[in-house]
Amino acid sequence: MSEPKQLSLKRLHVITWGCQMNVYDSLRMADVLAPLGYAPVGSPQDADMVILNTCHIRDRAAEKVFSELGRLRRIKDARAAEGGRMILAVAGCVAQAEGAEILARAPYVDIVLGPQTYHRLPEMVARAAHAAHGDNARGDKQGAIIETDFPAEDKFDFLPEASAPQGLSAFLTIQEGCDKFCSFCVVPYTRGAESSRPAEAVLAEARKLVAQGAREIVLLGQNVNAWHGAAPAAPDGGVWGLGRLLREMAEIPGVARLRYTTSHPRDMDDALIAAHRDLPLLMPFLHLPVQSGSDRVLAAMNRRHTADDYKRLIERLRAARPGLALSSDFIVGHPGETAADFADTLALVREIGFAQAFSFKYSARPGTPAAGAPGQVPEAEKDQRLYALQALLREQQARFNAGCVGLTLPVLFTGPGRHAGQIAGRSPFLQPVHMTGPATLIGQEIPVHIAAAHTNSLSATPLEERACA
């Protein structure tokens, strides 16, 4: 019997922009390519294939992609001059939305693929390699591969069983797409309709992550709390919601912490609120975007909830889980937003109080309803509003962090800190925490004394040291 053919080692570098779901997608793209012999390397200069995994949410996203492609082209050309070849791929939401434009402006790109098609990467790479050996060795747009249709199959059914360990805190995508059609958002157009993975597939992947060393699992989705997955074969059968899934995941031996992001207020049901009440492993931190405190702007955004709906929901959550810390997203300067509307946003922030938050100026996304809406707010006005909102949010974050000083909090230490002899981790409220301590504590969740608060982090001391002080 002949020996199995050894795959030649190839080098892969993935550049990831955007949300945690893009981070997860980048990891799975590496998993898909591993059977072809691709191993990760730390820089594009050393890579035989470079993937740009892109995000279309932020302003000038496409131009950032083309700027990076220009830099990568020089590396690709230098490799060709030395007689070698580098495959260059653009993935993610910019690829989905602007694939034709990418091939027109950057004909040296070999592969363009949307976020629902990366399970087909091995086939795309084979086609790109075949094209390289034909007349079209430069891989121009006539020989490039583009896969941006939404496939009939579910990509998760075609991903390999094997996956690289993620570490002590691991991402797990359970839901993709969006049916909400907020006026400012491109996600329904780049990620497609809402879809949920079956419960058993999620639980199986969670068990695998724990076996690989994960202690904390972060469930991901564009609207993660809209997840409704087919239940495993059981007498009750049917479909589970996120609250039930979290209860099942809390029973997996080795799981120390559970989180989920990003949620929509409309999908926060009774079962999920009860999970916050009942599950100690579900961390007391929730990212729940509200976007605006003005009912008029919320209606224009097509959010389908009011500011009062959001406040009542927060009251229920805090009643279920006292001490729950909140994070949110805010957009200022949505078309039609007045000074009074913005004042309503500031009032909501003051009333609720946030441990942290993300805030942005509205920027038009081609093809979204708000892009051509009347009442576009001048940039200078958006700048002033964003400055005022961020000042208030920073004040609240500083107050929340300062309120942790003197407390004993459990911290999951995940790696070395910035300085020698330091280790770092996260509090239950997702704050970075650093402490002088031995590396043997990495991987453990231990109670520590919070000694000081900083702008974006906390410093801690061991309880033994505190007791001897």
C-alpha cells in the first residue's frame, strides 16, 4: 500500500475587521483551509494566501478595503517577481455588497466571497490555482472567482469537524442574518435573512470548545436572542429559544462562564430574562443596543420599540438580576434627528446608566432607506452631538469602574499582562483586569480584590495579599 500523500505546507494570513462574528468567521476559514495544508502566519509578507475579512458597518469601509488591497498588491507583485505566487481573497460584508466593484478596481484580487460561502473556499482556491497556470497568470478580473450569492445550503453543515483551539474564551456563532431592516443598517443585505443553527450542533461545538480548553463561551449572532433552534430529539421536541439553550449549555462540564451578543430589545423574551435570574454562569453583563432615546427617531430607524419600551425592559432585567451591568449602541445624527431628539437620547442615558457603550455618527450606507432620506444632519452638528454623548458615556463608565474598587470579584485570567510578572483577565462585567501574579493562575477563575479603577480597566490584588495588608 502506498504512503498517503503529504500536503505541502502553505502559509495563510487573515486580516479581520469588524465584529466578533467576523473573528469567528476568520477562524473557521482557517479551519476550512487547514486540510489543504495552509497554516497561519503572522504577516502577509510571509503568506502564500491572504484573506481580507471585511466589515461594512462603519464609515468608509470600502475605501479602507481598497487602501489595504493597494498595500497587499505590492507584496503580491514582489512575490511574482521572485517567481512565486500569493492568492489574494476578499471576504465578508464588503465583498458581499461590492464584489463587482472590488474586481473592477482591484483586478489583481483572485477570490471574492461573501460571508455565507466560505465553506466553499477549498474549491475556490483550487480554481484560482488552476487559473494561475493558464493564460491568466496575473489573476485579473477575467480569471477571478466571485461567490457572493446566498447559497441554498447552510454553510455550517459543510464546515470541517476539526477546528483550531480558540483559547480560554471562545466565540460560537449560533445565529446569522437579520429580518429587522433598520433604516441605517446593511446587515439584512450582506448577511441575509435570520437563520438559526440547530441546538444539538451548537451544543456539540460548545462541548468541543471546552475539550480544547475554553472556560468561557460567547454566543454570537447579528440578533443572537432571535435564535430559535431545532431541539435535540427528546419527548418535548420542538424548538428552543436562547433561554433554554443557555440552560443546557450551563450543564456542560467545564464551562465557567456564558455570554451572548448582540441582542435586539424586541427579542428579549420571558425565558431569556429568567435565564439571567437563574444561571450564575450567565455573566451579569448585557449588550442591548437602543440606538436613540427619541421615539420619533426610533420610528424613523424602524426599530419598532419606543424609549419607554426599552426602559421597562431594563427594569425587568434588573429586577431579575440585581447588579446587571449594561452596554448599548447609539447613533447620533440619523436623518431627521433634531436637537430635541438628541436631548431625549441624553436623558435616556442619564436615566438608565451604562457601564460601557459604543456610539457613532450616522453614516449613509448605499441601498439602505436612510441613505436617501430627507433631513440629513450636517457633519459639524453630528460631531458636536457625538462629543456630548461620549463625554456622558465616559463619565458613566468611570463611575461604574470606580464603584468596583474595594469589591471582591471573580476574574477569569486568560493570559499575561502588558508588564513583566503581570497576568490579565476579565471581570464578570467584561472589564479588563490586570494583577501581579504567577502565570499558573492563567486559566483559572479566582476571586480577587479590586484595588484601583482606570479609564478602561481595573487593577487587582490577590485576596491573600489584601488579607495581610
